[in-house]
Amino acid sequence: MTAQSRSGLHRILDRLYAASPTRAWTLTGPYGTGKSYFSLILMNLFCGSQPGHARAVDLLRAIDPILMDQVIHRLDLDSGLGLFAVPVAGSRSSLPECLRNSLQNALHPYKDVAGFHKLLDELGNWNSETGSREIVSWLNSLKAAFSVACLPFQGVLFILDEMGKLLEFAAANPDKTDVFLFQELAERANRSGDFPIVLIGILHQAFERYASLLNSAAQREWAKVQGRFEDIAFQEPPALQMRLIVRALEAMQMDRYAALSSILEETAEETWWSGWQPPLMSKEQFHELCLAAYPFHPSALIALPYVFKRLAQNERSLFAYLASSEPFGFQDFLAKHDVPDFLRLPHLFDYLAANFQARLYASGRARQLTETLERLSSSPNLEPLETDILKTIGLINWLAESGAIQATEPIVISALRGEGRTEAEIQRTLKRLKERSLLVFRKYNGTYNIWQGSDVDIEERLDAAHHQLSGNFSYAETIQRYLSPRPLVARRHSYKTGTLRYFEVRYVDFATFRTASLQPKTGAAGIVILALPSNQAEVVEFQQWAASPQVSAQRNVVVGIAEHSIRLADLALELRALNWVAENTPELTNDPVARRELRARISGVEALISKELDASLKLHRLADAQGCLWYWEGKRIPTIERYGLSHLLSTLCDDVYSHSPRLWNELINRRTLSSQAAAARRNLIEAMLTNGQQETLGIEGYPPERSMYESLLKNSGLHAHDEDGWRLVELPEADPLRLRETWNAIASFIFAPPVEPRLVSNLFSLLEAPPFGLTPGVLPVLLCAFLSAHGAETTLYREGSLLPEPGVADWEVLLRRPELFSVAGCRVEGPFLKIIGRLSRGLNTEPAVMPVVRSLVRRLKALPEHAWRTRRLPQEALDVRHLVDTARSPERLLFHELPDALHLQPFDEVLPDDGTVQLFFERLNAALEALSNATPKLQVWARDTFLAACDLPASEAGWKEFRSISADLSKRITTPALIPLLKRAAEGQNDQLALESAMAFIANRPLRAWTDADVDRFATQAKALGEMLQNERISYLPSSALTSEQQKRCRTIAENIRQVLTAEIGSDRKLLQAALQILARELMDSENSLTEGSEDTK
């Protein structure tokens, strides 16, 4: 077992029974790194019932007896069987189906044990649709079955080999399997208590890579699932792989090359000093390996692990290369070469080109190799050394993408020198290839690259850039512009408070530090200024500046002074020139080769600058940055071993934001909310306004606003249950979220004398700034909670207008435009409480200013529109109405403006005498009564005016009579102007609704909305309609003009006439109708003659 395997084993074992155990793991690494073999060893070690248990114990005891003793002790293997093994072979199917098959196989030997038969029956019903709850419940039953059967197992071990196939199936078939089952199993494993369930999955790539084809939302969900597993990166270092190669060569009896020891020693020495220095390996160890690695040249030995790492194959393919007879492979080399030939980098290039070119080209990972092949094929008559140089540089360029090796001149020479090739000859060949434009030399890092073919001469353009940009420049500004640093997060403080605090990073140099802005951008908690000196004198200047009052007064500014670096200025100059070329070379648009070359150069310079900065500043571990100085508040900060800048920034934030509450909700505790979170916050505020008396504010289920409620209102105790039920209350003493200082700050802002409206935006700015540091997302909810808890003492204004009862619509505007709103306190004490008490009794409300004002405003706002529009009221009523409509301050309304409108002296700090108070209430009641009765009186006047025009009694009885007449006439008349009126009167559900409908028709507007002009027009319209109605009554139905008594007599006369005519004429209906028509015509003619005679007399 390798050191990495033992480390992974120790890590899993150590966390198995920790205070906060981790029992869900993933082993992630490329193919062929031994993950499956490791899991097999682990299963045999942890599971005493496995046939290979004893052998695995002996193997580990021989290598690491202490670790083996820990395994036995932790898993009680002396007296028990450890964990119950369930190996799961992943396939492209659903996880429940794979678990079912594996568990059936593992439990088959126990099918006759009590309790297991039922479990196996339930297991047989699992399919792709089996839910996570059912599976977790079954695992609980499995634990109980082991206990009942007294089987000596301490827990269950699941090994998910090829877990990636299960994830691939889940990604491709989201409708057939649920990836959250992995999350459920991991959480169940991590909470499995004293009967541990251990889950180990084997992956060939990172978890989220399997979801790369899903949308961004799904990928975020997969990332959450991955977070339930702790990952062990399983990849052996190159140094170990080099040792494995040497062991394989020893096994192949390569000792017959021992006579070459002097040549090998010399070659190893030269290779080491030229820059081929494997990480984690001393010079002596390297020499020892080189002596045993022949026929591999030391450069090829170092490159070989990186070659197969780039192929994502590792040890398995590496040993296949050693043993197989592939073209240009190791066995092929042995067959075609003799001692003392070395297997060098050109041979590895040929191997890759012959066996992997198609695969690499399809994956897009072989650009440097294919470009080299193109140069070789397009350049005939190359000498062997020229060909080998191109292959060597092409292969090194390909490996350089993983950061392994760079194609510097010493590296290339050491890889090729020997076998008749001298250093001078190689140098001349390099120069010749460069002149032929087959190679390009990058001056900034001293490396060679294969020239890709381009019409743009990058070197020429760089010379032009240097000429154009000659003169002094700020390399700090250049780095800031082209290599903008990422913000630095105060991680510990952010985790503790739930509020993300980050610091903006700015570079300064001697040319810019005195004019640098010390104010952070919006959202940043502060600034980390990194001073980049170019000599020791500038270091002193920076120290004096960092300690100056200008800087030390800024508590949220940290200054770091790096070691002086001459190279940093040169690199910044090169970066500036390269970007000038990119911005001022239009030919690049149609030259992808040149663009790619330029991008590669820019990336290379940026990498070197980042490396220089990291080496100088060591932001992750300050104590390692020798010569780097840190200042805060003008004082030098001693670096602490093991701690990085994030720890320093957290300490700073703890001090600067000392009153920051603890609000753990990433949906709302942020500067800018997502659309979903903004909608949830709006819904939460609506629930606070409308459902404060309900548990959980009436929020059902678990929408996003529920989590906001739980974290901000319930956990803080602001929404609580007392003897009055559920309500939003004053912050409790317990204060688990450390909101006390924030709550007090809100109270001080609102109630501080002089009591006056203050902008909500100013309150938010106060709470966003130190020492509170709240985020804009949280502030409206806290303000709403405070105003609800102090509803009797606070007022909200919108653009200067009092909002007695702010609604959801008002808060929706406040969320977007807080600067339009103001807030004020209104606490009344002393003698004025007497007036408040009397007002509250009259209005039946709480004895406080705002409840009284709210009730007064609510009473007036409930009046019909006519009562707000008419001017035909007593002046006192008009003044009271205007004051309530335009109120700016509750106290001023009650104690100054209303007395003044009622022709009394305003109430000052001294309460007026009882007589004045009594007169105030009498006049106020009179004004309110006039306003309340305005519309009802108008309705009575309109009714009586219309009835008089119709020649009917002006009373309630008259209206009832009009409705009866309307019912008769509406069926017979055809006058368009009267039909709607009569129908409204006749068909109304009751007298009142019929009256309102009829009056609305006459005035062409509902009576509740009449203006004074409508009233004036009504009298004229009513008169016209009344005359028209009287004419219709006489013309079409004379009886309708009679009184009730007359109508009875009329009916009697009609009956007598009918009897006489029937007796005289008999049953001849035509004769009867003709006689009645003659009689009616004569009566009508007689009436007309009398009317004309009367007119003549007049």
C-alpha cells in the first residue's frame, strides 16, 4: 500500500467515530490510479466476514502495524466481524435497482435468519421509482434485524464501484432516477449513530462534471448533493510513479546495463542541473532512480508520468506501455536499439503520435502535438537533429499545459545531448529553426514554442508596442487593469455572522500610492492595499505612508507592503505591451493562429505575475512571506504562524462590525437578491402585515419565504406566541441572533428628539455601515418587524404624506425606492394622555397617538367620495377633512392643527382647561357628524326633489308608491328616456338599492360620487323626467294618475259598466269592444274641449 493509500485509510478511520463523523466519501481520480484496489483492500480490512480479511490484515500489519492496530480497535475486530460488506457494481441504471441487486447478493447467506426473510421480500419490490424515504426506512430496519439476530457486525459498508455510471444515468434520465437519493443516503450515513453506515463511491472525475450537460440550476443542485460527500483525491505523485517504473524495470531484469553506470551518473547530473528536477525528490534519490532506469533517459523518466497523466490513464496504461508491443512503445524500442542508446523524448512523441493522436485530436487536448506534426510534414529536408528538437519541444509544450515542464534552452539541450550531439550543435540548430520560423522564442519566460504559422509577426508587433509605450508607467495600475485581483473574503467572520464580508484588493506602486482612493466600492467591507516597491527606499516610504493619519484613520483599510521585486516591473511592462498588441493589431481578427499565440503569451505572463505576487505576499499563510509587512490603523501587524490574510481580515471585521447580528440565510442576507428571493421577501412582508396573528404568519409548506421567516423572525423571537396569541413583538431579552444593538439603533433613529420624520434610506445607510454591517436584503424585513411591534408609536410617510395603515402596495414601493419614505416616532406623555384617552374611547381604539389617528383616518376614509368632494359643509368640517387628508405628523394633527381648525388655540405643552377641552370635542364631533351625514342627507334631498317633480309625496311612502307605478308603467310605455329609470326603480332588490340605482341614472353617476355640480344638474334633470313621467301616466294609463282610493272607485265603476253592457249586448265581444271604444272616444273629446275652453278663459 502506498503512502497515499494509507493516508486515505487513516482519514476514513479517524472520521468514522469522530464527534462530528463523516461516513460518506468519494474517491476521485483518473483511470488506473488504484482506486478500486484500494476500496477492495479497505473492504477486506474493515469487514471480518470477507474471505480476504486475514490476508489484508497481514499486508497492512507488515507495512504499518500502528495503523492496523487502530483498525482492529476502532472496529472491534478482536471480538466481532467489523462492518457488513455490500459491494455495489455501478452500471448505467438507477441507484435503487443497483442497491437492490447488491443487497440481495450480500444478504443471501442470511435469508434463513429471523427477520431477514421479510427484508429480502421488501427488497425485491425496489425499482427505479423507489423513493429515498423507503430506502432509508429499509436501512433502519436492517440495523434492527442485525441487532435482533445478534450478528456481530458493527455497521454496514457500501462500496459503490463505478459510481460515475450511476451519475451518468441520473444525468441522462432525470425522469427515471433522482440524484437526491445520493444526498439522502449520504445524510443517513453521516447521521447513522452507533451503528455506522459507511458509503464510499469511486469516481473518475469530479462529481459536478457528470452534470456538465445539464442546465445551470440543475448543476447547482448537483453541487449541493456533492457537498454531502467528503472527497479524497486519489492520484499518486509523479515521483512515486517514477519509482514504480524503476521497480518494473528491475522485474524485467534490466541489471545487465550496470556497465553504463558512469554514463548514467553523468547524464543524471547534467539533467538535474539543467532544470529537470522532480518535485518531492532529492538529488541523491534522483541519481539513484536514473541509474536503475536505463534505457530511459532521465528527461524521459521524468516526463513519462506526466504523459500518462495528460492521457488520464496513469499507472495502468503506463505499465501497458512498458509491457506491450505497440508501435514505438518500450518493447519496440528494445527490439530496435542497442546499448548505449537512450529512450528519449522524441521516442515518446512518436509513441503518442502513433497510438493516441486520433483520441487526443477528438478531445481537443493535442493542439501542440498536432501543430508539431504539421510543421514536420510541411517542412521537408529536415535533418535528424532538427526533427528531434521539434518533437522534443512539441512534447514539452504539450506537457507544459499541466504546469510540469517548460521548454527552456537548458531543458531542451539536456534532453538531446549525447550520442554524438554536442551542446553547441544543438544551440546552432535551435537558432536555425528559429530563423526558419519553425520555432518561436518567448523572451519573457525564456521558452521555445512550435511556430504555428501566421501572417502576424508577434515579435515585430511587440517591438512596436515597447517603442509606443516607452517612458514611465505604473506597473501597479497595469496589473490592476489586466490582472484584476479577486476579492478577499473574511471567511471566519462571514461564517460566524452569516454575512459575507469581502475586501477589495488594490495594487499601488511608488507612482500611485499617494493618490490611491481609500474608499471601498459599494458592497465591499474594506480594502486591502498591496504596495509593490521596486527598491528598499520605496519600502520605507510605503511604511511611513501606511502609518500616516490619512491611512490609519481608515479602520477598514489594510496595507500590505510586498518584498521589492525588480522582475515584477518587467513582467508588467511585458503584459502591457502584449495587451497593446491585442488592442492595436486589427490583423489578429482574421488570424486565429496569431490570436492563439498572443493569448498563450498573455496567459504565461499573467501566470508569472501571479506567481511573483504569491511568493512575495503569501496571502494564504502570512508568516511564509519573508520581508512582507502588514499595517492596520497605522500599526504593524505581527504575522501569526499558520494563519493567512483571511484570518486577519476576520479579526478586523470582528472589531469593525462588532454589532453585526447572526443571520444565517443566504437567500435574504445579501446585498442583491435574486428574483426568486426578492419575491419571497415581498411575500414575507405581506404575511407580516396581514397574518401576524397566525402561526408561521400563515405560510403553508416550505416556500423560500418560510426559511426567511424561520431564520429572521422565529429564531430571533420577534414573532412569538403569548396570552394574546401569535404576534410580532418587541425583541426578547434572550436575543439569540445578537440583534439587540441593531434593534436599539432603529429605536434611537426613530424616537430620538426632536421627533420628526427621518428618511428610511438614511436608516438603512446607518445599519449598513459599521458597527452593524447589515445587508440591504435584510433591512426592510427588520424595519417591518420593528414598526409592527411598535405600531402604536411609529408612523410611516411616503413622499411626506402620512400612511396611517401602510399596505403591501406601499411596501412594494419601499423595497425598490426607500428614499421616498420616512419614518417617525410618536410617543405622547404627560397631560396630553387625557385627550388621547378620551379620543380612544370615542373611537373605540387603543389609547395611543397612532391608533387614534389611524381610527380617525379610517373613519373619514370610509366616507363616500361625495363627502370628500362637496364644499357645501360647515367650514369646520371642511377644515377637519383637509387636515386629515394632508396630515404630516400625528401629534401635530391632534394637538395643533385640529384645535386651530375648530377656532381654538393650539394645545401647547400645557393642557388647556376642561372647558376648552370640552368645546374641542363638541366642535370636533359636530364636524365629524357633518361629514358623516353629508351623503345620507344628499340622498334624502335627491329623492324628495325627484318625487315632487313626479307629483308624488316627498317621503319614504312616496318612493314606495313610485316603485309601484314604475312596475305598472315599465311594461307598457315605449319612451326611451323613461324605460331604464322605471326598470331600475321597479327591479331593485329593495327600496334603498332601487333608490341608489335610480338616482345614479338621473345624474349619470353614483350618488356616492356626486360633486356639487352634479347636485345642481340633478334638480333640472329630475324636473324634466318628472313631467315626462306625468304625461305618460295620463296618456297611457289614466288610472295611474289616481290615488289609491280613486283607483278602488274606478274599479267598481268599471265592473258596473261591464255588467250593464253584458246584460244589454250579451256575449258578442266585437259589439262590446266597439261600444266601449265609442264611449272612450266621446269622453276624450269632451276632456279636450274642456281643456281648450279653460285655456281660452286664461
